[in-house]
Amino acid sequence: MTLKQVSEILDLLDDPNVDGAKVARFFEKRVALRVEVETAKGDRGSTDFVKIVVPGERGRTRGGAAPTLGIIGRLGGLAASQHQIGLASDADGAIVALSCALKIAEMKEKSYSLQGDVRISTHICPNAPIVHHDPVTFMGSPVNMATMNKCEVSSEMDAILSVDTTRGNRIAKFKGFAITPTILQGYILRVSEDLLDVYERVTGRIPRVLPVTTQDLTPYENGLYHINSILQPSRATQAPVVGIARTTETVIPGSATGANQIVDIEVATRFCIEAAKEYGKSKCKFYDPTEFATLLRLYGPMKHLYEF
């Protein structure tokens, strides 16, 4: 159960003056984790990117060979404090990512270490712009997508879970969260069977899958429709990426306040942690390497769809 950790992170982030330094102090005091903070500036302001590494028993940080999972909290901003009071719906990605970091670190203190390293990254911006998007408004980011990918995606991540609020649409209308097919080097692959198993175990429900399109893999600023930025990390890595989409039955603007459902956030957090446990033990495959090699042989690379 991660409800306690989610509650603590919600309280930490629900502050118009929160920044990367405050997040770093929280983690250093609570679980003695070092947090790397990098401030990036754009045309519409600035934001603090935070990066946390929780070492695994056989992870690379200890000279081991266990694979590293990346958990990216994707969002435009935590809030638009100049326009409204409170956390925005868009904040869920950051909440889940930081809650994962807190819980995994506390598990480690209790000698429940995962096998592989877990790298968590997100950004802290309590005063983001509000932007138009169909069918409802989204939270914008002070920096462009290339900067976000550069600051959040690491070459040390062997696979990535990209967590993003995905409520401003009319195609994924169920309460909780959904997973996407695996995205790898410009290809939309089939949904991971192992992640479906984790989904069923954690939720006790039939898995929900978010429909994605090739458009969602293209650059965010190209004028094409994107369901949101959930799959943009796939453009900056050769590693497999799976989106974890926080969903609701109703269409809710990314800029809406009072929309952060703590129980649903907790379930998504628990899913990411369970996936991290299995991935570090090499028991959770995001894709079939043989099948992907056949795709490349038959149809060639899709390098024009990713930046790496």
C-alpha cells in the first residue's frame, strides 16, 4: 500500500512556492536520498527538473548487471498559481513518480531492496501556462519538449514508464489508469503480456489499454493532434517506453483543480512499483526482442520518428 506516500507527496506539491530545492530537502530529510535539481528556462518561464536514483541490490550503481527502470512523471505543470488555487489535474504524473521514489526508498530502509536501480525524473512548476487543446484546456510547460526529454530521459534507463494525466479526451473514459502498447524506436508494438499480468494483479480488474497513434510519437510542436505528451519520451531513447495514463470517466481539463483522485493515484503508483520489482529481476519484458528484430528486417528502422 502506498496511500501514505501519495498523501505526503500531494501535501508537498500542493504549494504555490514549491520548487526543486524544497523537493530535494524533503527526500534528503525523509529517506536520505540525494536529489539532482536542474533549472531550465524557456519562453514562458522556468521549471526545476528533479532526478532521483534509488540503487538496487544488483543495480549498475553498485557494479551489478540488473536492468534499470526509468519512471518519468510527465506533465506541463503542477499548477497555474497566477490563475487558480491548488494542484491541477495535470500534476498526477509528478505525484506518481515522486511517490514511487519515496516508497521504494522506504522499502530499501526496511531491507526490501529491489534488484535493479530505479531512476525517477519529473519537473516542478507551480506556475505553468494554460494552453488550448481539443476538447479541453491543458497545462502548458515553460520549456519546450526537446528540453523536457533532455532533462527527464536518461541513457541509463533500459525501459521507461511514462506517467501522465490523460483525462482531457473522449477515447479513454474509465476511472483509474490505462497502459499503452510498448513504443520502441518509432514502432508501436503489442501490449506487454508481463505488464498486463502486473495490471491484473494490482487492480484486480480487466486491464485497460490506451489507444495511441503514430501522431502521438511525432514532435509535440508540429501542429498535429496528440492525445497528450505521454509518449514523447520515446522520441529521445532507444529503450522501450510504456505510457501509464491516469484516466477518468468524464472529460476533465488538465488545468482543472480538485481533480486529483488519491485512490486512483495510489493504484497507479503501486503498479509502477510492482513493475519495477519484476523488471529488476528480468521477469518483466516490455517487448519480444526476436519479434522486434523481425520487424526491423522486414520493414526497416523508423528513425525519422525519434530523435536519438
